[in-house]
Amino acid sequence: MSTPSIPRLPADHSETEVAAALDEWGCCVIEGAAAAVVMDEIAAELAPYARQSEPGDSDFAGAGTRRTGLVLNRSPAYRRIAMHPSVLAAGNHVLGGAPSWNLSSVGFFELFPGEPKQLLHRDIWKYGVEGIPGEVDLNGIWAVTDFSAENGGTHVIPGSHLWDDGRRPAPDESLPAEMQKGSLLLYTGRTFHGGGSNVSERVRIGLSVQHSAGWLVQTEMLMVECPPAEVADWPDDLIRFIGYQWRGPAVGKYGDHEDPFVLVEQARAARSR
Ligand SMILES: O=C(O)CCC(=O)C(=O)O
Ligand SMILES: [Fe+2]
């Protein structure tokens, strides 16, 4: 049986279309979700840091892959697309059953020529917990360069979000998400995927964005990485999106049972004194 193709939506898709694609296939490509120049800006902002990053130290991380973090701090261009309408539509649909959901991690992934195919996996394996009910992550990869079958464009298995927990993919069951710079592959935490093999002569760059239900620990300690004084000038909705918000009826409190956004207000007040 051949693998069904990855659904593709235009940038002006409706919320219903992205919801239907994620329900049925667990993944979709949003063509041209951002302008190519935005991707160039992100790449330029992160290049000085990426040059200092070490290659991966495990099979999963990949000896031919460099992963660079602190993207929110280092890339104002990423901050402008962190709450892209397609991400919000997808997250609201997949994670909207939770009291809140938020950004969990952002990584700049450079796959160099010669890097082999990554293990096909579900991102929820990162929690190390068996039997997680339903979907708790809504993730994506922005094509910072074009993604092709040759340069290691992310592989995905449409429909695999519905597989039983014990089922494992055959090596040839996945398909590469071929997409132009500025397109976005969205996939749920249960959908099998992984970096492709880069048999081209050029680096493939993807910006991995992970989002999770608010009651989960974030993959990165975003509020430590982005302390109140640093985020004070950012838009309020982005600040809340990285975690400065009450996450549920009684989680995410700060101090005397306050909303952690009060930390940002304090940083703003201190600044204007
Ligand atoms: O770089 C890629 O294409 C995918 C990476 C990935 O899925 C991961 O590291 O979890
Ligand atoms: Fe992954």
C-alpha cells in the first residue's frame, strides 16, 4: 500500500481546511506561509550563533546537523511570525481542548550534506511517558531554505497520528515534505516524521517550532531564556504565548497566586522609573 501524499494548503486557507487536514492526516504543508525574505532575515540573524554551535552528539541529533537555540532572543524576525495565523489556527484546533496552549521550543536546524535520514519518530516521545491520551503537541518546521527530497526535507507519514502506540514505520513509509522557502510543515505530536537524508551539496535549514498544552512542561525553559526585562518591549500576546500566563484553573501561578504576566508589568514599571 503506498503512503498517501502530504496535504498542501494555500497561505489563505480557512481555519476549517487546516483543521480537516490535521484531523485526517496529522500534517499539512502551508505553501508560502511567510515571504522568503523573512526566512533570509531569520537565517542572517542566527548565522553568527549557528557558526558557534556544535554538531549533534547522538544518532538522533545527527553528527551532520547543527541545532541552535535561543531563537526568540536572537531573531526579531522569528518573533514576528511566532503567532502566524496558520500556527494559531492549527494550535487552536489541535490543542484548544486544553485550558491554554503555548510555545514550547524553537530551534534552528541546519542539515549538512552527507547527513543520513533521522529516525522516524513522534515528537511526544520527548516526554518519556507511555500512553499519553490524544494530542498534546502541535509542531512545525519552517523551510528557511527550500526543502527537497535531495537536501533532507523533513519526512512525514500522513495518517500516522492515528496509529496504535506500538506500531513502527517501515523505512520507506515516509515522504519528504518538498516545499519552497517560507512554506511551513505543520504536524501533530503523534505524527511520525524525521529529518531526511541530505544527498545534495548544500545545507538545508529548517526552523523547528513546537507548541504544547499549557499543563505540560515546555521543551525549553522559555521564561528563563527570556526573562521579564528582556521581553518587556515585546507584544503582550507573544509574551503570554511563551508562558507568562496562568495555564489552567490552578497552574502557572507566580508569587501570591498572581498571573506571571505581573513580572512583565513590574519590569516595565522599573524601566520607566
Ligand atoms: O530537521 C528535521 O527535518 C526534523 C527534526 C526533528 O523532527 C526533530 O529533531 O525532532
Ligand atoms: Fe521531531
